[in-house]
Amino acid sequence: MVDPPGMHYETVDGEFELLPGLRLLPAPGHTRGSQIVVVEGTGGPTIIAGDTAVWFDELDNPRTEGQLLIRSLNPAMVCLAHQHTPWKPDAAVSP
């Protein structure tokens, strides 16, 4: 854990709105307690998914509860921890 001076960590369980239009959602499937960050936008939400999906095929053909959740949110794009570019649904096949 990174622990710079003045940093305060808070455990979040379940859905949590950080600010209007910015929320955390539980995304089960990859690791226990995994969460995604949803940033609402006019063209659909941008999702920061971390390891909820490792490669694009896991969003093109979702299998876990977290991957299915991401697709159900109709995101404009999804940022994954192991990809250099975001996944975008216009290049994907609907589940």
C-alpha cells in the first residue's frame, strides 16, 4: 500500500458515489472485492475496469459477473489495466 503523509484510506463495500457522476461499483469475478470506477459522460460512461477484464475479448464475450456488468452499462469506453488503448463497444460484438 502507498502511504504518503496525509493520505486516508476508506474501505468501501458495495456501490458508492464519490462525487456526482463518479461512482464505484462492485465487479465480481476476477478478485474478491474487485471494483470498477464509472465516470458518467454525455456519450455514455467511461469505465476504469482494472483487472475485471484483462484483454478485449473478455468484454466482447463477457463471462464473469463483473464483465457482464460493464457491458450492461453501455460504456463509451473501458480502460483496462493490461491494455494500452481503451476498449470501445463500436468495435465489439454485442453480448
